[in-house]
Amino acid sequence: MPKGYPTVVNGVFTDKEELRILNKLLAEHGEPNYADMPKNTTDQSTSRLSEAAFGKKELIDLINSADLTEKDLIRITRIVDAVGSEAGIIEKLQSQKRFDPKTAKQVFDMATEAGSYNALLEMLNDPSKQIALSDLGLKGNLISKVKSTGVSTEFAREMGSLVPYTSVKMGRYEMFLRLFLRGGQSPQRKGDVEVNGEEMEVKSTISKGSGFRLRGQSGYGSGKSVQQSFLKQMNAIYEETTDGPRTIPEEVLNAYKEQNGQMWYSSKDSWAVLAGRDMIKSGYINREELVQMWAKAVAEVYPGNDAPTLASFLGPAFSNNGDLDVKEAVARLAAYEFTIYREVEGFAYFVAVNHRDDYGFIPSNATGDNLIRIFKGLFAVVSVPNTKNNATSQDSLTAIALA
């Protein structure tokens, strides 16, 4: 408190926490709460807490005479002690982290309440105390990671949940990463977090078992077009040739009808897997041609429709006899979806956070087989793409979560 008494602007107390404590002190003396006092009185001399009547001595007297708990005393101490740091912290949050004035004040108040204002100031004064991208590794726990900054767990968790009201939709842990990452800032143009001038995309889940899809705003097709493409290619192969008629096995036709066109099953063979196995067994196609069929069909969903690249991702999941390792295939497909998402959205770094504050980090240089390896180590597919007749552009992609 700059003058030794509560903050007052135009006769109004502006800090709710200060007002709560002072109302408690007034109650100890049988005085009415400030909230019950006339708001528009012009006789400032009659106000119990006016600037003329209330100074350091009066505040000390109130504290000495009140029945305050240890928690109350700690909060009062923090408020008083933090006054000298307030202007410096707020200014640095605005200039270094690009927080707007309201959010900067909110973060300062949170740090004060949690007893982390000194650690916050030290971290802002010395960016080497902040977390470098190279310190993240591929996975870890964000709350544990920021312990080295000296802030309390309470403040770290509050920052993780902080979603200020802005004109841009924000998610959990975006403000956290803007604050604690060295070079982290609010983005000037687009994206969730800006780090050293580059964009970072952040995905978070709030409950066990929930996942997310790596999908941009536009340019994506429906899973129905995937099964229609594969069906068209399959029919062309089974058409009558100079060698005589080729018959589609009843098993394939029945499975297509029962499964409503769905091509991805981990517990049983889909109609597409059955057909692929039969076409290879009958000598109509080979493994490489089957991979190309799948890639051409699945590429219908994605911007760019890059079947050759998709084939390089999916290929290792197919055996020579046409069997498909679905778990391996959808993991590789999720990694391919990430490459499309990163290209379309234009971010350099990616962070996913789950409900336990665990995170997975994908650096900007992760590509090809290295990306697939990282992806398979970090994420689990919680929902396979829908290729049924009722598929939408939303559920036609994999849904993933931290493993």
C-alpha cells in the first residue's frame, strides 16, 4: 500500500482482498462494513476509512486489536510487502511478455496471493531463470518443470488454468507457457504462444480419456469419400477381365454392409482388409499396390491430397499377404495428420498437456521417421477415423491423447 493504507481511487477502494480484510477488522470494532456505507457521501471526514482519518497508525491499531488468523496475517504481509514490486512486475509483464495491462495486474495479484511475487520478479529480471525450449525434452510435467523458477505450486497451477477474457479464444496453459518459457510472449499476430519470434501451438485436455484432433479450419473432406474411393478401386480390380470374371467374395460384401463402410477396426478385420487380403492371395495386386490403394483413398480427407507421402507413412503397417496392423497404421496416420496440420497452420513448436499437467513436446525439426518415432512415443490414438456413410469432416480424422 503506497501510503500505508488501502488503495483508494476517487473515494472507492479498488482492491477486493484489501477490502475483505479491512471489513473483518471493522467488524471486530463493531463498525459497519465498507460495503454497507453510503457510496456517494461528500463528507469524507465521516468515512471510517477516509484518507484523512485512516493511516498507518490506524491500520496497525486495527491489526493489533483484531482476531486475525495466521492465514489472514500472511495475506496482509504479502500485500504490504508486494507493493514495492508491483510497478516493476506489471511493467515487465507488459514489455517482456506482451501481457495487456489488465492481465498483467491479474497475474501480479495471483502471484501476491500465492507468495510468488518475489520469485516472479527475479524470473522477469533474469530470463535465464525461465524455462528454455531445450530444457523441455520430449515429455514431462509442467508444474514440476517450473519449480526451478522458485514460484509456488499454487501460483503455477493458477497460471495453468488462467484464461483471460479476450477477443481471441484461448485455452489452458497458453498464458502459463507465455510466462514461464524463455522468450515466451503473447503472439502479435496469430497462434497460441510466441517463443523467440516463432509460433507454438498448444492443445490441452481436461479429463481422463479425452482427446483432440489435429485439424485446421478448412480444406478437409469426409471419411465417406475414403471408403467410396477404395470401393471404386476395388470394384475396378474385380471387374471381368480377359482372364475371365473375378468375383468379390461374399465375406467382403457382407462385411461392407454390416460395417456400413468403416475401414478401421482394431478388434476385427474390416471389409477393406478382407478385400485387400483376397486380392493379393488371388494374384490381382501386390502389397505395394494395396498400399497405394489405401493411400489414394485416405488422402481424400486431407488438404493437398498427397497420396505418395501418405503411402510412405502407412506402408510399414501392411504385411506381404495384405494383413494390416491397425494400431501401427493409425499411429502413423496421426503423425501424418500432424505434418498436414503444422504445414497448414504454420507453427514451429507443438505442446500437448493433459489433465495431470503432463506434457508432450514436438520440436520444430521433427520430421519423417523421427517424427513418427516421437509421435508413437508420446501419443495414443483414442478414436480411429470414421469412414462410414454418416462420417463428418470432424470425426474423419484420428483423435489422440498423451499416452
